[in-house]
Amino acid sequence: MSRLTRIAFNSIFAIVTLLFAACTSFSTPSSEVAESDSLLTQTATTIKPTGTLTDSTPLADQVDATPTASIISPSSPLVVTETETQTLTPTATQVELETPPDFINPLSQEAVVLYTKPVDGVYPLLSWPLIPVLDTPEFANVYGSRIGNWYGGDLAPQLSPSGQYLVLPKVDWQKDELASPDDSATWIIDLLSGSIQEIEQRPLLAVWSPSEDKLAFVKDDTLYVKDAAEQASILLLTQPGLENLFLEWSPNGQQVAVISTEIGESIGGAYPPITNTLRIVDAGNGVHQSLQNFFIVPIEHERREFQWSKDGTAVFVGLAWPNRIYSLAGDQISLEEGDKGLGWGYDESQFILVNENGLFVVDLQNQQTEQIDDAALPLTAWVISEDRRYLAYAHNRRIYIVDLTNEFQRVAISTPANVVSSLHWTDTGNFLIFDDGNWNTPIWGISVEDKQIGVLVEIGLLLNVIKPPMLPSEN
């Protein structure tokens, strides 16, 4: 059964499930929280942040667990600094911007903006500042003649850890989208030498290993690992229903986490049972461990909803309903229904989530919660810095920066965008790059230090932000 068919079944099943849930009361069984030094020793523990952040009303004790763990009010007042920013809009092309050099020069030394816009009726892969290897005929028609919503998402160009290689899915959206269109492919581009290697004749989400020597991808219900220097790929696991968009290397590069979807037989006209399973696969021999089953809500998901913890002991599954964190030991932490997990904060004990009451940081060790924003949600964009110290998120036209290591103090920055829909940190954390999700509007940059905003690309759709390729002597 194709992935699109599986999604259709999921959609039907989800609608019936959600209608049933709306008509009945639902409660999640709680369980004992074990006393242990391990981060995740709770089984079926539900984290339930609620309430609003005010001076007169503290956050209530709302954790479903026995013994009860408290959700406490922040240890210090919520600090929000409003920053008036100077917006610098050029009147020339993106190559001859009038934005001052003291803004552009430092940014161009630490980031490359990958973007697209229509040129002669098709969408090429473009870069600012220009990377010479991308300014060639091969990249003049990467995305066909119409835009696809995965360009800046799961199928955005992915940089290798060292910054030398770029995995680029070439997608011809006029044809058979993710099946195997004639003009689609997946390439590895050496940004220093300019060499191009085709690894598949279809667009794939290929994920770099931490050591950069291997790529993992799913094709035709099969997980493959490819040596980056070789043509051949090694088959690790064949499993019906392997999802081709959700796979992640463990931090030590020894395992790959994947998700499979299995659809049972319909009996008596009832909807068929659907089972989603988290599998942890040994990257060397293909031996795999099946962890908990769960249900995926059939809405648009992102790859970043599937994350390993930094220490490699747990996996966050934001696709699951409700969101869950699974430890490799088989334990789990379940978020309350309606909570949306964003991922880990500065370390494995910090977890960030959002719901209708605001934005929260949960301490997973003691299940204490601090609310860092009580504004109306959902977020229009969010991103955590490379060192995981800062969280940046957007409500419509305003961007907030939160220091996850300093009492969650915030800075609020107004932007010229109608809505901030894509948000990226540079590798150093000195700048934020953002756009409003349209190809015919600018791509902007923000200096985190002085909050200055400048236009980087006059018109373009932001795909990704990568660090500049460096010569070996510069590494």
C-alpha cells in the first residue's frame, strides 16, 4: 500500500476517532513515578501544564501522576524587553543591497541563505551570498514550474555536519511528486570541489550520520544506509509501511530511529486498525528494537517532530497523539492532549511544549513547569539555536528570543513581515534569518546583538540557512 493510501486511511480513522472523543469524556490513566537517577523512568506519565501567567494567579498543580508533581510558577518574573528595530530596505537587487556593510559583512561570513524564486518560468536553487557551484545549469530548474510546500521543509537541502556536502532532492512537482518522476533525483553536492553525485533517481529525505560518512534513507518500505564515498547502499531493514519522512540518526551514529505504519484488515465494514510503531535499528547489522505503538494524527507533520535526546537515551515523537517521549528502556512520558512538544531545551532535563494557555518549559526530572509566554497560540514559526541555549519563536509579525539558561528572559522584536512563517538561526547564533513564506517578498536577517533588521534577498522563498563552505585550512 502506498504512503498516500496509508495517509488516506489514517485521515478517515482520525476523523471518526476525534468525533468520538468529542462526544465522550476521556482520561489518561496515571502511574507511579519511580524514584531513580535516570531521566526517563516514568511509564505512561502524563505532563499536564495549564493555567495563565499572571502576578495574582500562580500556575496550578496539574500533573497527572502519583505522587502528584507540581507545576509551579516561574522562579522569577517574566521579563519581556520590547525592542524598536530599524528596518533597512534596499532599493537595488540582492547583490547590491544598501544595507550597511557592518550588518551584511558579518552575516555573510557565517551563513548562506538557500532560496528560490521563479526565473524564466521555473524555480532554481539560488544562494546568498553566491556559492559558485550552485550558479550552474544543473541547478537552474531544481523545482519545476510550480512551487511545493516541502521546499523549505522536509525536502529542503540538507548540509553535512562539516559543511562541505549538500544533499539536494530535485523535485519536479509537475509530475508524480514523491513517486519517481523523470526529472527528479537526489544529489550530493561537494560545495568545495563542485562535484555532483546522483544517489537516487527520485527525491528522498536522506539524513547525514553525525560522522558524515553515511546517509540513511527509506525507499520502497526499506531502510538503506549509504556510504557517502561509495555508490552502493546497504539494506538494513525491510518493513511494510516504513515512513520515508521520519528517520533520525542517534547522536553516536550507531542507531537509526524510524516509524512504520501498519494497516490491518477491515472486519464487518469497520475501519481497519492502524498501528504506528517506533523502531530503533542498529546501523551496522540491521537488528531492530520495536518500542511502543501509537496513533499519528493525519495532519501535516515536520521532520523535527521526531528527535533524539542529546544523550541518545530517548526519542521524542511529536507525530503521536498525544505527543510522547520514549526511552530506549521502554518507558514513556505522555504529554497532555492538546499539548504540542517542540523538543528538548538546553539539556535532556528541559523539554519545551506549547498549548492554548501558552509556552512552557518542563523539567523532566521533577516534572516542574515554568510558563514563559501566555500569548495566544499557535506559533507561526519557531527554532532552537545550534547550542540549544536560545529559543526563537514568532507570533505573526513579532519574533521573541528566549534565553533557556538565564531564567527564560525574553526579548521581543517587531518585524516588517506580514507574518513570520520560516525562522532559522545561523550556526553561531549571532543572527536570525526569516521570511513570510512567499517567493515575491523579501528574506530578512536580524542581528541578535543589536536587533538591527536588514533585507538579504529582495524577493525569494527561504529554503534553508547553512554555514558557508570553508577550505580545509579554515576548518
